[in-house]
Amino acid sequence: MSKIYYIVATMIMMLAVACNAPQRSVVMHDTPNDRWDISEEFYYDNSDSLTRRDIAITVRYGKGYVADSVAMSILCVAPDSLVVEEPFTLHIPHIGDLRPEEHTFVYRRNAVLSTKGRYIFRLTPHNAVEGISSVGLIISESHNSND
């Protein structure tokens, strides 16, 4: 009987730890021919309308990247149909060797996605950018609560 008790207690403890673990969503989309020239759309299903989150953009690039910066637009459509679009610029450092690099850029800190449901994020470069092989969106729980 004690083995069953320990197994059940362990499972309940694992479930409690998993529920309290910080939530993180990372989605990457590959670009055709290492050239980013079309909109990339990302979906985030929000079930918590109170937690503060950090939203970041990540890019994977290689030696074919020669631009100084990447001007882009970020469009967000909330589940209640609120649409917000704003410009954003990525200042991607050049790499010194031949291996691909990945860089992450903070877009928003301590953002509250106040509506439950599916959020749509659309990243659109203003011009075609050579050398970028993947573009992604990272949404994670904020580690600080400073306003």
C-alpha cells in the first residue's frame, strides 16, 4: 500500500511543478532560399490573461547576410479582433566565421495578453533580406515585474 501512496504523491507533485513552470512558446519558420521577403505569420493560443510575458523575435542567418539592419512591420491581431501594427528594426550583427548564427531581439517586455484565445502575429520585412534562413517568435513568462 505504501508503494502506491508514494507513486500517487510523486505524480501529484510532478503535476504541481509542471503547472507552475514558466510557459514558453518558440516557433520558427524557414525562409525559402535563405531570403526573407514575405510575411511570416505566428499563432499563440493564450489561456492566461493575467501573466506578464516577454515577446521576442529571433532570426537565424549565415554569411550571406550583408545588410546593416532589417526594417519590418509587426502586426498583432487579438482574439477580440483588435489590430495593432507598428514598425520595428532588427540590428543584426555580422558574423565572423562560416557557421550560421541565431540572434534574439526583445520586442515587448512585461506585456499582458489580456484576452483569452488565439493571437496572430505577422512579421513582414519592408525589403527582401538575403542570408536569413529562419524567422521566429518567442513568447515567455516575464521574469521581472517592473513596469
